[in-house]
Amino acid sequence: MKGRMITKETLEQFKQHLLEEEKSAATIEKYLRDATAFTAFVAECEVTKELSIAYKQKLIEDGYAVRSINSMLASINSLFSFLGWYDCKVKVIKLQRQIFCSEDKELTKAEYIRLINAAQQKKNDRLNLIIQTICGTGIRVSELQFITVEAVKRGEATVNCKGKIRAVFIVKQLRKKLLQYAKEKHITAGAIFVTRTGKSISRTNIWREMKSLCEQANVNPNKVFPHNLRHLFARTFYGIEKDIAKLADILGHSSINTTRIYIISTGDEHRKRMEHMRLVI
């Protein structure tokens, strides 16, 4: 059958293209997952702009969040660009920038402390330190591999992520905790957070272990995941420094607009600030 068709060979070529573009493993996995879902939708039909729009509408009708839909459309548009099918690309949904986030999603410092205490009570020293390391440095969970014995001794880790290299400082108190842990576990070199067999800990395992703390810590499970610790770091840093450009550099963001998402306050804080304005007489 002639025309614009997406085959297994097409997806394999797209994968190779992403590899050559030096996309991260997680990004490649996501792009291929989204492209595969679109391929299943079009079945054996020829790809057209009309079909692309119909797929976008289906995602809306299926109840996906706007950000999720736009993320999936970005993957598909990337595939179209690779294939040269520029006329098949679809526009993302315009979304007004949020000025505050839901209290149901924001992890507070008090809740963070309760999670640490719960990990201590469970005698899970590794998880306890993983939580404190992510929140104390602002790194991504995938960047834990760069927290090595050598880096901790220097007080600075060199992180290589998404094609960018940045320095991450490790504060004195955290250094002391990490070196003590490494000594107890007989880890003399390399990554500190490893399994019993010496392999890097998967984000899935970290996620699952963090969720196991929720009941004892009395924290909503919807708030408890590694990336929310990074958000807490960002909000705390910005609350002290008020320097979004510096924060973007620390977090490894290419765009300040991404950093803005990390530092939005809760609706409750937003309401209090409006009350303090006292503009209603």
C-alpha cells in the first residue's frame, strides 16, 4: 500500500535518529511509546493531518491532562519532523501558566521531615539518605549515580544529564552523613546508592520505598515521589535567594520557564498574599 505509513521499520529508524540526537534513554522510551500509541490509532491507514487532529481530539475525550496531551503531541510531531511530514504536525493546546499549585500536590517541609523520621524508624538508612540527598541538592533521581564517594569527599559532584554538565554542591552536614553511611556499608569508591549486588538503584524501587513511608508519616501518597523533593528544594532555595536564574542553573534547566513551574506557591499562600494587599475597603 502506498502513501504515508508507519511501520516497525519506521519506528526503529526513528529510534536510531533519537540515539544520534543524543536524547536520554528516558526521552527515547517516551517518544517511542507515544509514537507506538499513535501508530496503533491510525492502524493501517495512511497518515494525514486529519488523522493527527482526530488523535488529538481522542486524547482530549479520553480525559488526559492538557500537559500530558501536549507532551504526547510533541513526541508525534518529532516523528513527523524526522519523516519530513511537516504538514501532519498538530498544534499543542494552549495552556495559561499556573500562578499557584494545589495544596494536595505540594510536599511541605513538615511532611518531608515526617518522611525522614519514618525511614529512620523503619531502619532504612539508604532510603533516608536518598530522600535527604535529593532534597538537599536538588538533583534528579536519575542523577543519584553521580553521588560517589569521591564526589562527597570533594563536596561537589559533577552531573552529566541531558547533554549538560553541571556542578552540584554537597553541604557539610550531608557530606558527613553520606561518608558515614559509605563507611558502614564498606563502600570505598564509586556510587554510594547501590543495591547489594553493586548496581544502581532503579527509580521504580525508590518510588515504591518512598510510598511505603506514607502511612506511618501521615503524608498523602499523591505527594510522595522523588521529583517532589526536587520541587521542595527549589521552593526553599527561591524563598531565600529570590534568584530564579541561579536556581535554573542549579537545577540544570535550559529555560527559566521550566524553573517557574517549580516555585509556584500554593493556592492558600496566594490567597494570604491577596488578603495582605488590603485593597478591599
